[in-house]
Amino acid sequence: MRVDDERAAEMLLAVARAVLDRVDDLTDADLAIGDGDHGIGMRRGFEAVELVLENPPSGIDGVFKAAGMAIMSNTGGAAGAVFGSVFTSGAAAFAAQEEITPEGFVEFLTAAQGAVQRRGGVAEGAKTMLDALAPAARAAAGASDLKTATAAAAEAALQGVEATKAMIATTGKARSLGERSVGHPDPGAISMSIILGAMRDYVAG
């Protein structure tokens, strides 16, 4: 599927719906190793995305930036900052682009990864959303078409979620649990997996 600026807005609306459909799962995951507010925050952020994209701005980069700003302004806490940064920082990959190419999608993921690392001060292995995002960026690299790129990214993110179960949280609210955080997936990684899974499903048609 060719994803131009109009379809980019449709894709991010599909992402918002996917996140909103999984709010209870995100809440349960966060209750296991946090304070249980991740689902509530993501609901606020992605309901705001739905509202802002009712009348989307022009340009693919404009669409992504608008979504990111809505998330930053409404999600709250660290999740709002990092998930908003995924879209606002990644938007630059689509500047002056008439459609999302596989190369542009990889550039989006790479830019998003860098933004999360800078803003959150985290690296892979710390049991965060980065453990889904970074593998996704690597997996999508070299794909010959957008369908393959999004599918590879979504699968890698899902594997990243599974990998977080064996990790000890070293940052965020779960850090105080230490080894007790082992056995539970990271809620942020789950959210990242949902986002990329929805993008894959949209592109697949």
C-alpha cells in the first residue's frame, strides 16, 4: 500500500485505536511492576491523537509531528515525553516526502530510537520501550518494500517484549523491584509493539 500524507493520518488513527483497545492490558502489565498508570496515560495520549487527526495537517511529517505533540501534551509523565518523542523526532524522516518508503520508515525508527535514548538516558537491556524499538529498527533495515519493513519491525518488537521478561529493571518505577521485576514484560515495550503492529496491519491492508 502506498502511504501518502492522507494515508499516514489514517495509519496513525489505526495506531491510536490499537493502543486504546489494549489499555486494560497495559494497565495490568504496569500494575505488575509499576503503579498501574501506564494504560491510563496512553489512553489520554492516543485519544488526543484521534482528535488532532480528525483534521490532520499537511505532509507526512506534519501528521507525525502533530500526533507526537498530542501525546506529549496529554499522556503525562515519562511516557508522554518518550512516546511523544518517537513521533516528533521521527517526523523529520518524512520531511518533503510524498510517501513513506521503506528507507524512510527505517530512518523514522532510527531517529525515534535516538530521541528515546537521549531523553530517557537509557540503553538496551534496561527493561524499557527501547528494548522493543531498537530491535525493530535493526530488523527493518534493508527491506525492499514498506510491507516487509513494517512486518519485520513489528515481529522484532514483539520478540523484544518477550526479552524484557528476563531483564532486571534498572530505570523508572520498576527499578525499586530489582530482581522481582524479572518474569514480567515491560509495559512501555508492549506499547511500542502495539504501535508497530498496528502500522504493519495498516500497510498490509
